[in-house]
Amino acid sequence: MKGLRNYLNKIKPRFEQGGRLHAFRSVFEGFESFLFVPHTTARTGTNIHDAIDSKRIMSLVVIALLPALLFGMYNVGYQHFTHAAAFTQTPLTAGFWEMFLYGFLAVLPKIVVSYVVGLGIEFVVAQWKGEEIQEGFLVSGMLIPMIVPVDCPLWTLAIATAFAVIFAKEVFGGTGMNVFNVALVTRAFLFFAYPTKMSGESVWVSTDSICGLGHTVDGMTAATSLGIASTAKAADAYPAFSWDMVTGLIPGSIGETSVIAILIGAVILLWTGVASWRTMLSVFVGGAVVAGLFNVSGIDTAMAHMPWYEHLCLGGFCFGAVFMATDPVTSARTETGKYVYGFLIGAMAIVIRVLNPGYPEGMMLAILLMNVFAPLIDYCVVQSNISRRMKRVSTK
Amino acid sequence: MSQLFSKKNKEALTSPIGMNNPVTVQVLGICSALAVTAKLEPAIVMGLSVTVITAFSNVIISLLRHTIPNRIRIIVQLVVVAALVTIVSEILKAYAYDVSVQLSVYVGLIITNCILMGRLEAFAMTNAPWPSFLDGIGNGLGYALILIVVGFLRELLGSGAILGHSVIPQAFYDAGYLNNGLMLMPPMALIILACIIWWQRSRHKELQDK
């Protein structure tokens, strides 16, 4: 560590005003503050300084994402080997590590592409504006590969990431200024631009061998549980609830299948105080209430008849509730507003699932929709608080 | 002849194409720019239709400008525009039926295009017929230019074609290239339009809002 510090100190003058590499100062700055805690402090006024800063918050979220990511890697391998064995009618021979390695090799390029494209744009923009590089993309870059199907092509992922970082983040002013969740804008772009690679039956299970691992199986398909329910003809033809839906051994987007791994992440986020339990809880309550209402409503589709607890386990519901809805930038900021915001996300997600046959999964659109309304919710909460206190003053 | 293309007249013709573009600078006619630009062909036809209608309605209103009572001028303008729109619509139906089906109601809705009423009010009511004609042509072409750029990009990226002919080689599709479905939806037209406005305003400081 000391050697690294000395090396950075040695090359620092080159990046300062008048130095040869001054043009790359924000790149140097970014790496330096990523490796070491910056020791610059405010020079004016009295400031109370907490140990937590946005860099540390981002790191905590990334740590909270790890269980879901690691499980997602294993599940990619598990789905590939079990489906290939069933499809070719050969016995399943792969063990745990082979499955995990296969999934690791399948997911790693997506993580690399998402970070390289996203951070690349951040670096260029920071350089262009002459600002410091902002840490905001650390989390988005990890979220993006986790909410796409395993067969989503890398080049579409790169285009979508670039689109989201430029049009959902940088044009609004960068980290902390975005109206929409950047990772979800990436997914929405992919979903509408390349629907054949984002939904249907052929993208959820990888069909190729990677570095000699796995099998190349043409024509192998597997639908997600929500996909099956949305196309089911009979009202009771939704997939029966099973513990695989909780542990996550079902086809789906890479990081979203396992309820258990996501709940571990939720515990980390709540324990460290990074995410709001109000938002998280109210998303689940909203989803449960609306799904319960549909259960007794008498609408005759499989989606409406699917039990409310199954709705909460399937698709991106848990992932969205824990990692997306609680995004401190795009969610409501007032404590009362968080209840309303979360409840409406859960409710909208189920409404979209049940009532719109075009979209078997509604979580993405529900969160993006409520992102728009978050400032309005905050405004109403603040105004009602003001008018309540005004009334208290005037009665005395 | 030199008087026909005096400096002022030339400016009436050329400034709407660039620095005073009705779409990117005055932000008029956005609605139809989003609706008809999914393919290049309807975009071109729409642009030409608006050019013709703007030019001739400008001329007619300019000829009538001294006789129109001020209080009912909007109604008179609407009648003139509506008559021209109907003529263009019928011509399209007769000679370019496919395109007129694609454009559907948007030909009829040229009546409500803000560019038209804007030019009539701002220019034709106070200028002679010939400059008004040039102004109409200029504004129509400025509108058409933006439509064609947006339509070209949307058809190329959204359907892999230009004017209905596939231009992206099959080898690309075999290698995994996909057409971008979002390009065929109106939101993407808005974003392309925003990029054009962004590009133009960052090049010309005088266009930037304070």
C-alpha cells in the first residue's frame, strides 16, 4: 500500500495544472480517490463530517448485490446443464463447480461490458466538463448485467448502457441528478428496442458451450414462470408454487431469481442503513394487497389467479423492491412519501402483470413510472405538512 | 431579377432552413415530426406537402392582406389553409395512395400545424406576395429537412432500410445484428430531434437560452 501511495504521489504533479498529462486529471483523480480516502476537507465554515460518503454507500450496495450475483452465476450454469440434459435426454453429469464456472464465464463479459461502456462515458464526460469523476456508476454497472437474460447479446447491452448513461443521467447533470433509475432505463431500452432478446422463450437459458464447458444445444427453450402464466389458456394453468421459486433455481434474468439471496442483500442494506425499510416494506405490501385483490376479483386469467405470495416471489419483484425502488436518488425522499411511493410501485407492478397481456413482468415499468411521480409525492407531503403546521399556528 | 432575390428575400428563404428553423429553433410542428418519420418516404412526402401548402397559403393570404378584416383573419386563414390541404390530400390519394394511407390523418392535420398559422400571422399578413412565397418555401423546406434527417435515421436503424430498400447486408443479420425496435416508436423521434437541437445550439451560442 505504501509503495502505491508513493507512486501516486510521484506521478501526481504530471496531472496538475501545467503538467504534461493535465488533460487526464479527472482520470487520475478518480483512481486516486478510489484507492485512497481523499484527505481534502472544506475550507470554509463549520462542517460536521460523517465517515459515510457516496463512495462508501456505493460499495455497500455492491456488497449487498454479491449474494444475488453469485447465486445468479450458479443458476445460469444450473439452468443450462439441467435443461440441456432434459432436452438431449442424457443424464446430468455436471457438478456444482462446473455449473458455477459456466455461469461465471457467461456473466462476466456482461459485467465487463457494462462497466467499460458506462465508466468510459463517465470518464469522458467528467473530463469534458472538467469535473471529478462521480462514483454513481459503480452500482448501476453491477445492476445492469443482473437484470438482463443470459442470452442478451453484448453489443445490445453496450448500446443500451451508453444510451441510459447519456440520456438518463448525464443530460440531467450526472450522478444524483437523474430522474430515472439508470439501470432500469438500460433494461427498458433493451426491452423495447430488441424485444426478441429480452423476452419470450429462447433467451433465459444459455444454449452455447463456453470455453469447452457445457453443451451446444440448438432449439432449446425455457419460459419463465411469469411467461408461462401470461400465455396460459386456462385460469388455473399458472405454474404451481414450489420452493425453487424461493431458492431461485428457475429461469429468469441473471440476478433476480433467488428470493433468499436478495433477502440477504436486503438485510445488509437495512443493517447498514443504506436503504429505507419503509420503501422496501411498502412495495411488498402494495404487491401483496393488489395481488390478493386480483385473487378474489374473479378475473378469469392465470395471472389473476396466481396466489399473491407467488407473485411476490416471481420475476423481478424482490429484486426491484430491494435494489431498485430504494435507490435514494430516484425514490421519494420524505418518510411519509416513501410509503406511498413503495405501495404504488408494488401495486402498479401487479396491475401491469395481470391486466396487460403484452408485458408478463411489470416491475420495471412500475418503478420507472413511479420515478416520475416521486417529486410530486414529496411535494404533496411537504405541502400538507406546511398547511398542518400553519393551522396549528392560526388556532392559537 | 436582382430585385426578386434581394438580400432580404434571400434571407426569407434561407434563414428558416438553418438559424431560424421552425422545428429546431421555434419548436413548432413537433407533433407531426414524431408521427410520420418512422419511414423516410412518408417523411419526404409530408415535408413537401407542408412546403407547398405553406408557400401557396402565404401567397394567397398575402394577396388578400389588405382586404381581410382584422377581427376575422384567423377564420379566413383557416379556410385558405383547409382548401389547400384538401387539394394536397386528394392529389396524394390519387397519385400516391400507399403513402397517403401511411400518413393517414396527418395530412389532414397539416391544418393545425403551428408553422402554417405562424407564418401567415407573422409574415404573410405584413409582406408582399413574392417574399411571402419565398418565406413559405423556406419554412417548409426547413421543416422537411428535419423530417428527412429524423426519418432517415429512424428507417435506417429501425428497419435497416432506406426508402424501403434494405441497405444493411444479410451478413450483418447473420452475425447477430438486430434492428432497433425502439426507433420505430415515437419516443425515439423525440430523442433524435432533441439531439439535433442539442447539436445546433451547442454550435451556435446565440441560440442558447439564457
